[in-house]
Amino acid sequence: MATPHIAAEKGDFAPAVLMPGDPRRAERIANLLMPDARKVSDVRGIGAYTGTVDGKPLSVMASGMGMPSLGIYANELFSQFDVRRIIRVGTAGGLAHKVKVGDVVVALGAHTDSAMNTTRIPGIHFSAVASYPLVAAAVAAAGSDTTIHVAPVVSRDHFYGNPAEQVQALADYGTLAVEMEAAGLYAIAAQYDREALAVLTISDHLLDHSQDMTAEEREHNFERALALAVAAAHC
Ligand code: HPA
């Protein structure tokens, strides 16, 4: 049965969904991974694709940008389409010297400044954490690659305006990157007793913008993160 934002039937989605932010990246990922991909929904330009990878079912659907947008799709996928796990495959800004542009961060947890999580359980500062089996599968797929990191990130409501003292404090607390969706995804997965992970390619660096990827490069430099995401999707 269609939902307000997904025009598909229950069986149209695989149990695992890869979720980039960008709809064009979703289409590219679907075509890259699944010769048998078929489009199962296309509401508001957010295409959803389902097919198989090595005989195992997989879906790919974009989240749009930010936790409010991702929250709409994650809620509907978990509650109406029997989706069991969502793996975000996105980009993030580096905020500590330990990470470089092009590195990959497997987001173990996600701090946030968003009211979406701070109001979730009254009186509690919710800890948005990834699902351990998915983290373990991504880490196993990473092997000994030292440019793949497993660490907390921060999911912010604003893309522009990262206060320098906040960036420094987050880095001091071991946070490696900033993006806008993981904390919302992890909380919604917890709400529905489902699984989630975010695998993030560092596309720019808050401490040094000289190596930042162009919009074009952002669209193409996600293959390594994708391999980890597929391993997590099918673990
Ligand atoms: N903030 C800063 N830089 C980024 C982000 C973000 O949310 N996403 C990708 N690069």
C-alpha cells in the first residue's frame, strides 16, 4: 500500500535498503550494483530501486538532505514496507586532523544538535548508536585499510555555520566528521527495533578546504564506502 511519500507495495522493497542522500546517487548505485534493478517508487523525484546483488535482494533509495527528510523515508520504510535495515551511504565533512578527504568513516554513534533526538525521551540525552552486527560486517569488509575509520560523528541541523569552538570540542571528544542524517536514522531504527548504519566518505574538511571534492567528485567517490555498506546490508 502506498504511503504519502512512497508509491510502492509491501513486497517491492528488500529487507535491506542502501540510502544515499542524493537521488541521482541512488540511481547510480542501483545501476552499478544491480543489473536487474527496477524502479519501485518515484515520489518527489526520490527514486527507489530494488534488485539483487549476488542473488541477494537489495533496495536503494535516497533520503534527501537532513534528518527531517530522512526521517520521513526511514519511518515509512520501517513501518509500512517491512524494511529491516537501512544503511546510509553518504558524504561528511572531516572535523579532526585524523581524517582526510577521501577517507571513509563508519559512524559508530552520532551526536546531534537536533531537537528530533533531544525531545525523543523526555529527560534523557538519547545516544544514537549504530547496530553492532552492521558495524562488525563493515569493519570486516574494511580489512586493514587505515583510511577507513570507526568513530562517532555529529549530525547537525545546519550545513552552514559550524562554530569553531564546537568543532574543536567535538574533535577533542573523538568525533571525526559532520553530516546531517545519521543521528536521526539511528534513533528511528531504535524506535522500530530495526538496524542502521552510516558509512560516510569524507568529501571536504572543516580545518582545511584545499582538498574539498567538487560536486562532481562527490557523486563518484563513494565506491569504497559502498563496498562496506553492501557487506553490512547482507551480513
Ligand atoms: N557539514 C559540513 N560538511 C559536509 C557535510 C556537512 O553536513 N556533509 C558533507 N560535507
